[in-house]
Amino acid sequence: MRLMKYLYLIDFNQPFPSSEYGGLIAAIASNDTECHTLLFNEELWDEPHTGLIMQAVVKAQKFALKDEYESGILEAFTT
């Protein structure tokens, strides 16, 4: 039996006044925990805001993938 994977579309914004950084990140993961780990390890976030990563993952749009894909970040469009 293969492990189900999902396409995550994560909309993330670091709050003002420390930053107006944000963007859209597309990632493939088998669950929220794996997606959080992928994002955390990529250091895409300013240190004070790493606690918001899981919140963004949980709120992300998720799409079940029919074929087998490797977990990872596909693209990050950030400012």
C-alpha cells in the first residue's frame, strides 16, 4: 500500500511591524507534520515567526495526489 501524498498551497505572511514578508509556497507531503518539517528545515521564515509555520500548514489548501511523488518544496514565491 502506498502512502498518500498531498499538494499543499501555503499562504504565509509574517506579521507587521517586524516584516511584511510573505508569499505562496507549494509543497508535497504525506501529512501536516511532514509539511511543517520541510518548511522549518528550509529556513524560509524569520526566527521570531517559526511558531506560525504549523498554523499556516493547517490552514493551507490541500489536494490529494493520485500518483506517487517525492516529498519536498516545489516552489516558493516570497517577498
